[in-house]
Amino acid sequence: MTRKGTDVGLRPGLHAEEVGDELVVLDAGEQVVYRLDEDQAAALRAVAPDVEGPVPDRLLDALDQLLEAGIVGPLRGETDRRTVLVGAAAAAAAGVAFLVLPSAAAAASGGGGGGGGGGGGGGGGATVPGAPTIVGASTSLDAVDLSFTLASDGGSPISNYEWSSDGGTTWTAVSPAVTAGPATVHGVTASSVVHLRAVNVVGAGAASNPVTFADGSQAFGATGSVASFVVPATVAQLGVDLIGGAGGGGGDDLAAIFAANDRFGGAGGQPGRVGGRLLVTAGESLSVAIGAGGGGGVNNFGNSTFSNGGLGGTNPLGEYAGGTGGKGDNAGGGGGGGAASVLLRGASLLAVAGGGAGGGGADSTLTGANGGAGSASHVQRSDAVSTAGRPGGDGPSLNGAAGGGGGGGQYGGERGNGVSSGGAPGGKRGGNLVSGLTSATDATATGRTLATTPSGTSQAGEATLTWLAATVG
């Protein structure tokens, strides 16, 4: 009878380390190949070379599990069959005194484990796993979930999978470890070529079939109709960029004797802009309704009639429109508010980018201010709860300038009031909505083209949806 520590131990190329509160087994590349439960950890410690005495009866099942998994086995250089002393109670019950194991030489030649008292061999015939077959992919904007089948575990349980995104040049362990699909691969781009391979105690198996990727995008403009978008195959997440229609500028007052004393309406307001990520299901349909920009207020050329305000932008849903600019009395009319742009799933709102507000009209007062610009901040209209912007206020008296219309939005923007003297204020931007998005941004757009004449219309809204699609080879 020999000491058990000289007969059995960790397989060559493996070592155990404490990681936090658990004992794990790692291979030569420092990859975790097995996580031990409490009894398995105690059994492994019990067969250490510097431990005397038999393996306690309560740990025999755990030791048997390690033997079957190929984590422990006979040490190299021993004879063809070696023994491990087991607890007295187990030996008495079984009528034998030893657990019989194959030696390293026998394992290398394909010898199986012996019988007796507590289990068979330690995986002497195991090989690396077969190549998995990737059968499906589901992509986010920078990751992919892969579903797969495994041809063979090589006679030893799979401990984890590894992935490569560069065609098999470098490999990374799936974290947290998985023994069945799906497996998630992070950091994927359009240039990635992803493979999987399985790992058991013997090592890493052959690579799977490849998965390749391609970026996709679709832009939407203000066509006057609601557009439909069907989510492509394999796609589980979209990138969303949504912009509302900009507000129109206020009308000028050009009735002064000297051109240097002309007064000019305020600029229209920039619209809302929202973005983020949207979880989707391949094949589902989304709706996109883009808002038009607001029109510029009519200029006054010294007549005593009203100068009309610019028209508010429209949205094909029939809601979310910008408010019409107010009428100027012998003064410039207010600019129209822009309409909001909307993304929906069925009847459910996912995102709204509010329309920009109309600018205020100017009057003929030589000392008066120019019309006020449409605001980039949202203030909800005070007269009613509506998705449409509030129409601008009319000039209240002779030479009164008109206020700009509010922008459309989740909640329509407040108007600018008409004034009896000086330039009128602009309206307020419509409200944004981002509740259907993750990693969302809620802001005001910049650089949109703004109408400054009554014949002009400010820049309409737009939307862009982006995605990463996968092809399983």
C-alpha cells in the first residue's frame, strides 16, 4: 500500500488556484477549465502529496466526479495500476480496501479505469471536443449571441467555449463560462469573422463554421406619408437617430424710409434630436413619421393690413404639427413652428423629436427690437394638452408684431405672444420623448437650415436607423 498522494493528483498541465471563495482548476494557458464545489475542493486537497491518511468517506462521491471529469488521475511514472486508500467505512461496505486507478502509461495507451469500491477511470480515453456548429445568430450593435450544436465532447465534459473575432488567430474564453448555447461575443464589427470552439480538460477543439457581419442603415425623410420599416433577419437591436422639423423665421418690417432702419424678424428655432438603442425582433414592423419644417412669416412693406404668419409644419400622422405664426398688424408675421418626428411600434410611441419653434415678427418702431428667435428649450403650451404647437399670438394693435408658433412634440410647445411695440417673441420647441430607447440622448439639433422669407420653409426632420447583421457560413 502506498500513500494516496503519490498515486493520484491533478492531471499534467493543470493546476489549482484559490479565486475568491472558490477553488478553480486552470490549464497551462491560465484558462479556467473547472470550478470545484465545496466537496470537490476538499477531495482535491485530500489527495495532495503532503496529506496523510485516507480520503474521508463523505468525499468519495466528489472524488469520483473529479476522476470522471478527468481533472485528477494517476501521476506519471507509476506502474500500470495504482491505488488510493479510501475511508474505512466505505472499504468495509464495499469489501475492498482500495480505489483502483489506471496509471498514466495505461491511460496513454487507451487503458480504461478499474472497478472496485467507488468508480471507474479518470478519462484516460478522452480527446479534445469536436467542432461546434453555429446554427443561428442574433446581433446588437456591437455584440452577437450565437446558438450552436456540438458534435462531440471528446469523452470529457465541456467546461467552456472560446470565441475568435479575427478568423481564428486569437481566442477569448466566453465569460461567464457556458456549457451550452447561446454564447455571447462582444466587440463585433462589420469586419469581424467569428468562430467558436469548445474546451474540455484535454484542451480546445476545432473551430466552428464562420459568422460574418455587415453594417446596415436606412434613412427617412419628410415624404408626407408614414414609412414602414421591417427589422432585418438576425437583428435584435437598432440604432436610432431622430430629428424634428425646424421652425420658420419671423417676418421683417421693411417700411422704414431708410433701409438702415428696417427691422428683421427673429430666426426660427432648432428642433429636437433624440437617439439611442432600440431592442427589436427580427421581422417586426416599425413606423416612422417625419415632421416638416415651419414656414417663414410674411414681411411687412408699409401697408396697414395684416401680414400672415408662417404655416406650421405638418406630420403625416395628423398630430405633432407646429403652430402657425401669428398675424402682424402693419408688422411682420410670426414664423410657423416645425412638426415633430415620431417612431412607433404599432400604436406605441418609442421616440419623439420635437419641432423647432417659429421666430417672432418685427415691427416698424425704429427703436424696437428685432423679432425674438424661436426657443431651443421646450415649454409646454399653457392653453391645452396637445401634441401640436400652440399658434403664435397676433399683433394686438396697429404696428403690432406677431409671435412665433410653438413646435409640435410629445407635448406641443408654447407660442410667442404678439406685442404692440417692438419685436415679438418666438415660440418654444416641442417636447422630446426617449422612453422607448436605451442609452438614450435627449437634445436640441444644431445646424438645421432655417427659413427667413415668407416663401421659404425651414428644414424638415429626418431619421436614420442603423444595425449590424450577421450571416452564418
